[in-house]
Amino acid sequence: MSPIVKSKGERFTLPGKYLLLILTCICILLMVLTYGTTVFDVPTSTVAGKILVPFERGISRAGEWLRNRRDELNSVQSLLEENERLKEQIARLTEENTILTQERYELIDMQNLLELSETYYSYNKVGARIIAKDPGNWYDSFIIDKGTDDGLALDMNVIAGGGLIGRITKIGPNWARVTSIISDGMNVSGQVVSSDLTLIVSGDLEMADKGLLSFSQLTDPDGAVIKGDKVVTSNISDKYLPGLLIGYIDTVTNDANNLTKSGTITCATDFDYLETVLVITDMKNNDYE
């Protein structure tokens, strides 16, 4: 093989096979040095410590931050779902509590009516529910859900709570209007139980605001009537059955004529709250020979 001679003016070139041989030798030498000696251990460790370790530490912190955010999002989602479940549970319990409270009041109302019915056991009665009332705070006039189809008639007495409420003043097939004894212009002939003295009980809406009725025409020269005495409907009442509780004497004053007395009566029934009533179907018999 002839030697490689560089002619004047030509660039030096190395054949590819020689270049490949040289690179191969260098790689073998580096492999021997790497695996057989510790020449490159320190520089490599230094490079790794300077570059790779901080990079890996940053990746680890970023991964940890992402995991924490993911856990927080999962926790927030769980809390939101739990909050929705609790809201639904609260709404359901609130509704159930409202129903139970209403049923409790209705039960108490029914028990009061039952006790009232037992008090006036000698009278025939029909239960009815109030379905409408006149504007205002007081049940001075209201509509019940029973009428002539249920055997009711005009002037039948109505009781609830502690005693007399009023009487039927208008009626239809399936409804009836009840005018209360607290209404202006309503008069009831009453009797003081302890002394059998009679008086006239009158309705007054202004006094009803204090739970009171007024009375007049009481003849009591001996002062037998005192505060707390029970007042019921008298036998001489033209539209009311006898013995129905009206209320209790509150105040007594002498009239200007010094012959009669007047005053106030505390209502036996709370006219601020009524839902159900009893209608006495027995009528006052005013047919006299």
C-alpha cells in the first residue's frame, strides 16, 4: 500500500476506516478506565450533585404539591357532597318536625274538644273545622265546613276551648257562619253560678283584645258576686242553651242608679286561636203555652 502523501496545495484528509478505528479505540479505552478505575467517579458525582439532585428535588416537591392539591380538592368535594346530604337531611327533618308539631296541636285540640264534649255530655254535638274567618286578629265571625246536609240549623250553639263560642247566624248545604259572643252587638243572658243572679253579657271587640267581655244589669244589693265567680248561660236565654260556660267575673262596679252593677268578664275561650269547634245540635225550645 502506498503511503499517503499530501500534495502541495491539497487539504489533508483521513480515510473513514482510520477514523472509525481511532474512535473505536478511544471508546474502548474510556470503557476500561470507567469500569476498571475510579478516575471518573469524583467528576461524575460532582456533576450529579450540582445538576441532577436539585432537579430531582424540585420534581419531588412539585409532585408533593400536586398530590396535596389533589387531596385538598378531594376533601373539598367530599365536604360539598356531605354538605348537600346534610342540607337534604335538615330539610327533611324540618318538614317532619313541622308535621309532628301540627299533629301535636291537632291532637291537643281534639283532646280539648273531647273534654269539652264530656263536660256537656247531655247535648248532641257535631264536630266542625273552621275554614275561613273575617279579617282581623279575632274569630268574631268565621265559617265552618258543616251545614244543613250535616243536620245543622240556624241559631245552633257552638262551643270550643273552654266553653261557649257563639251561634250559627247563616247556613248553607255544606257551610255555616258562626257569629261569636265577642262580636259587637252580641248579647247573651248569663247567670252567676254561685248566686244564681242573672246579667247581660255583651260583646265588644275592643275589650276582646284583652280577653274580656262586658256585663250589665246585674242586681246584687248584697255584694254576693265577686271576682272569679263562674258565669254561664242562663235558663231565660232565648237563643242559647243553659249551663254553657261564658267566663269568670273580672271586675264589678256600681252603676249610677245604685240599683244595678256592671263590669267585665274574662273569656273562658281564647278567641285568638281556633281551629275546630263543636256544634250543639239540640235547639233551645222557646215554645210556651
